[in-house]
Amino acid sequence: VYIWVIGSNLVLRCTWTYKLSAHLRHNYLTVFTIAALEIFRRFQWIFFRVENEWNKMNNKSHMQMSEMSNEEEKLLHSMNYNV
């Protein structure tokens, strides 16, 4: 999936630069299509950015839970209690 997104990003960026051509300003359908493709390109990267932040958040909470369980084990072993 990531390889496809990288390739589509390159292609969609090239189509966006094509929009800057002066002869396309009168063809509203082409300008609309290229603008819609640009919105799709930006949505792809927003999706992956949110996925990245979600993974960071889950890894951090998982690490905090594992640290807490290690501290609880140390406390229980120091008091010689078996659970």
C-alpha cells in the first residue's frame, strides 16, 4: 500500500503542476478534475499521518502499561507476597 501511495503521490503532483498551464484556464472540467485529484492526494497523506500518530499513541500507552506491571512485580517481590 505504501509503495502505491508514493507512486500515486508522484503522479498526482505532476498533474497538479500541469494545472498551472495557461491554456487550461478555460477548460473548467479539467481544472476541476485536477483539483479533485489534489484533494485525494492530500487525503492520502492525512490518512497516513493519522495512522502514524495512532501507532505512536498506542506504543506509548503499551510501554506505560508494561512499566507499571514491572513496578508492581518489584513491589510484590520486595514484600515477599505471592499472588
